Amino acid sequence: QKEVEQNSGPLSVPEGAIASLNCTYSDRGSQSFFWYRQYSGKSPELIMFIYSNGDKEDGRFTAQLNKASQYVSLLIRDSQPSDSATYLCAVASNQAGTALIFGKGTTLSVSS
Amino acid sequence: EPEVTQTPSHQVTQMGQEVILRCVPISNHLYFYWYRQILGQKVEFLVSFYNNEISEKSEIFDDQFSVERPDGSNFTLKIRSTKLEDSAMYFCASSEAPENYGYTFGSGTRLTVV
């Protein structure tokens, strides 16, 4: 059974701080990794995807992948109250990426 | 920005009844999906659909579920005989090339089985 694990939180950070969200996955053969943001009662919204080891930056967001450790993380710089949401880590269950396995998500709370 | 449209936003049905959830994917997308999220739980994959056939399905997607693309725009999920445990938010999603871009979710249909 392929699993994706996340700390459910809540993770509380002050406005302007860096929020660090972590995710581990069980299938060593996984190739594609995604971070989604989900506001309460809403659908998941894609933030970033990463395939290669290392860092990938997009604005205030940086995704980090370490396949040897089976670990993915998301850093949010200059956190804003509007970043308060649940962050879902998802891993493609096959090379085609046609099915994603989601973690339970980490709830982030940014206080002003 | 293009979006995935789902209707209805909320459906209440009696146990044992059939329901059809509807989705209009983004027009140039080729891959379509249904996911569900039981309240307070993780998002779970149900089925993926490509080139007018199911490409992958989970163990949740048993004989009571079916999907169809009846015309060039709609993508439907049918639940034949609903059970209380089918109560969840059902998300449709679509993608142009999932291995490269991930995909876009619709706003969801909240299904309540009573």
C-alpha cells in the first residue's frame, strides 16, 4: 500500500516568517510530487510540482525533493495570513501521473 | 482562467437511490478524474479516464460506480445504489498532461446520503 505521510499540525507561524511543511512517501519508485493548497470547504489548488532532486522555486514558494530519503518539503517565505490553509502533499502512483495519492495535509495558521 | 465546472454543488439523496454527478472539464484537457474527500479525511483517488475509457481505478471504485463522457464536454460519475458511507465531497479534475503539469480540480459536489 503506497502511503504519503504529513504532520497534520496545526503549524502556527507569525506573519512574515518562513513556514516549512514536510512530507514523506513510501514508494521509492515515485517520480512526480505535487503540493496543493486547500482552503476550508474548497477544492485543492495546485501550488507546485517537482520531479528532480533539489529545490524548485516559484515566487514565495520553494519545493524541495530528496528521493534518497523519500522526502518532499514546501517552504513558504514571507508567510501571509492568506496562506492559512491546509497543504496537501500528493505523489503520483504511476509514471503517467494519472492517479495521485494524497497525504492528510498539514494545517498552516499564519497570525498577523 | 479556464476552470473545471461541477454540478450540482450539493446533492442530498436517500440511501439506495442513484445519483449522477456532472463535470465539465477544461476544453483542451484529455485526462479526467474523480476524487472524493470524506469530511475530515484525505483526498482519495477514484478513477482516471482517457481516450473514452477508464485508465486506472482504485479499490473504492467498485461496481456501484461508473463514469461516462456522454458528449464532447461532460464527464459524469454515477453511483448506482448510494450508501451512507458514500457521503463525501466529490471532486472532478482534468489535465492536459498529468505527468508534467498536475491537474485542475473543480469546486466539488457535496453528496449527502440520508
